[in-house]
Amino acid sequence: MFKRSITLVIAAAPIGAVLAGPATAGVVVYEEGDQKIEIGSRVQIQYIRIDPDEGDATDQVLFRRLRPYISGTVTKNWYGKIQFDFGKTLDGDEVAVKDAYMRYTGWKNMKLTIGNSKTPFSREFLTSSECLQTVERGFIGDHNFGTPERQLGFQLEGHNDSKKVSWALAFGGEQHDPDV
């Protein structure tokens, strides 16, 4: 049994290395001047193997993140995005709205976001899952342990000219998962 598991791991390692990183793809479907429309998605696949001491092992492959989106610009300074999540849900048949916002970037070193977007809370959480090395976040970046996720409201974010000092102000309402 042990030898078979080692062989499976060695055989699956190259495939896992390719699938471990997220796949993000976006295609610009319309662009004219300052107006642009992009559609795309983020896909992260997760494999779970449960090998109990007694009984049969179980395998499961699932979409940890399956997030199609549409984004675009109306003018030079206004950007909007709506993104849905078909991956991790409470009931398994829900579709969650991850992002639904408009963002104004016309001020020097500041941006204003209005709608449903990430709460400025921790550096790890603000790092997009597109840039993470693993599917899981650390304890501090996991919203199941009290970290605020997305909020419906507005945010004003900015930084100094050297980008060494940044700040954020957020006001809105949000909901924490009840499965803590």
C-alpha cells in the first residue's frame, strides 16, 4: 500500500505542479479609446485524498475557485468589475458575488471604490489569489477566523509618492461566515 501511494505521488507531482498555481485568463472583447470590456475567469483546482486508518481511501477533485468575471472601463478614470464564484459555497449549489464595484482613479495617489469589494484589512488578504503560491491562506488571511472579507460600501485608498506609506479608509456593511 505504501509503495503504491509513493508511486502515485511521484506520478502526480508534475501534473500537480502545473495545476497547483491558479489559472487566470482574460480576453479583451471590445476596446475603443478609453472604453474597454474584458471577460475572463480564475480557476484553481484542489485534490483531496483522505486515507483513514481503517476502511477505503477517498479521493475528491473540486474547483476551489471558479470565478468568471466581466470588467471594463467607461472613461479613462472609471473602472468596473463584477465577478461570481462557483467554487467554495456553503450549500454547494450557491453562486456568490465576489466583486461588484466601480472604481475612480482620477486623483493623484488615491482611488475610490464604490460597491462590493475586498475590505482593506491585512496584506495577505489583499493579495489576490492569482498571486498566491497555494490555494489556502494563512490563519490571519482566512475569513473563517474573523477576518473581514468583502464589504458593500465605499473605500478610499491612497499612498505617498514613493509608495512606502499607504492608507485606506472603508465604510460599509459586511457579513461573516457563520461556520467559525
